Amino acid sequence: MKVLKGLIFLSLFVFLSCSKNSDSGINNSFRLDIPSHFPKPYYNFEQNHLTYEGFELGRRLFYDPILSIDSSISCGTCHAQVHAFADHNVAVSTGVFGRMGKRNATPTFNLIFAPYFNWDGGVNHLEMQPTAPLLEHSEMDITMAEVLRRLRNHPDYPQLFKQVFGTPDISARDFLYALTQFQGAILSTNSKYDRFLQGRAQLTRDESEGLRLFNLHCSSCHSGVLQTDYKFRSNGLEWNGHEEGRYHITLDSADFLKFRTPSLRNVALTRPYMHDGRFNTLEAVLNHYSQLGLTKEAPSHTDLILKNGIRLTESEKGKIIAFLHTLTDFSLLSNSMYSEPRIK
């Protein structure tokens, strides 16, 4: 299968833009092109058939502040394309009425490969993921009933939903389907590391050595082509006094301060790091792991594989960081299909 840089078929997208039949309401479908070195998606669009119109409707919803209670923020406010769909290099995001959140915003790309969402894994289905920020007091703080009321009374949305789902009577299911079509189609598969795996690029000496060190010290958790095992681990952080991690969901004391292993794709663009954004640089992250069990005692809840830290020299840290920069996908940042649409 020919890889078109890990994005939706651009030529097919253009074709569909010109050929969609709005009079009949019939949607021509298009598909995602997943590179052969990637795993099988966890979410497959079988029930929520991916279409051009559905993608465009989801894109408009993603960038529309109508989804927040005071109409001040959209999904795209805290998930900015320029930062690989993470927030604008802030520790925690600002929600409605200037309320400060508690967690660092996770990037929203490659979501179709994930079995869990959010730092605590409190959502386990892609279609339900948008409900978390919508209902959260410190984020969008709106009810589904109010979202649907606003969309049904909007001058454009009823007709747009009719084009996609055959009815202007906007339901919660169709609303979530539309958002999923856009968010699920945001793929990041065209980093230098991807091209290296495909035999289309060469790593520098430092990048190559960084990859070796990464595989030796980091890949137990940040495994595979997605650089995550999607498990929940406590990585030696001191408790910040309010965020309990996976324990918040399971109420199992063994899950205290465990958080979902994040993907390291585009990690150079998504600072600051950790669930509360406490580290502003990759150097600070590696220093944390190097000092565990050495200059600072690992907390009792720390994962066993990190109890004694990861011993790294300054040179080794620099080479690992050089490799991490090869995970940046610049085409993700420049792809206009993912950008905020211009509303006529």
C-alpha cells in the first residue's frame, strides 16, 4: 500500500470536495491510509462511516466555541495544531470564565489507536472522549442537552447534520459521531523516524545512538511505533496534593498516582511535560529519571521498573533528546485539512 505521508488521501479528498451530491444527501466515502509499520487501529469507523461531509462537520464543531457554556473556548483552543494538538506550552489549560484546569492537555492525534483516553483512562471509547471536556467544570462546563439545543437552533448546523446523517434532528449520537470523524482522522505518521523505518531517511550519528539508548532505557513503557504501551504507571513524581491519577477512576489504592503512558510522538512540540506540566524541558524530564533513587528518593508508589531511576550521562541525555526530535511530524502542523475552517 502506498503511504501518502500518513494522511488522508489528499487527491481523493479533493475529488470528493468537488463531487459530493448535497441534493441527494448521499455521501461519497473516503478512507485513512495507515502505514504498514503502524498497528491496526483500535477504532475502525465501522459503525460511524467516515465521509467527507462528516469530517468537515466534525472539523467545524472542533473549532466552534459554541460548545462551551460561555462560548469562549473550543476544542481547538486547548488543542492547537501548531503544537501538535496540545495546548500552547502551558502547564494546565484555561477553561470557561478563566477557570484553571488541573491537568496538562494531551495531544489529540492518532486517537484511533488508543484504547483509553485522558491521563487517568476515565474514558475508554473514542466516541465518548469529547464528553469529558464538555462536562468538566474547569473546561467547557456545558451539558449535552444545552449543546444539542444550541446546535438545533443554529442557522447552519441542522442542514449540515442532515447532509451527513440524513436528518436535521441533531442527536447526541450524531454529534459525537461527527466530532469523532474529525478527531479520529488526525494522523501523525510522517516523522523523520517514520521515514527511517520505511527506508526513506537516515538518522544522524547522535540520533542513531539516541535510538539505541532509548530502546535500552525507555522503551519498556514508551514501546512500539506509537511510543506508548497505553498502560498506567507511577513514574516517581511527588504528589501535587490534588491529582490522584488512575485511583480517581478505580478507587483501588494500587492505582494511586498512576497515569496513562503518553505517546512521545511530537514530544518536542508539546511541552511542558507530565500530567500537571511540572517539567518545562525534555532535559528536566530526563534529569528526573536520572535522579530517582540517587539524589531523591523514589516515592513508595513508584513503578518497580523506575524505583532505582535511569542512570544517564549528560552526553546520553543529549543523544536521547536528539532522537526524540526525530519524532516530530512537521506535515501534521502544516496540513490545512486539520486547520480551523473558514466559515462563509
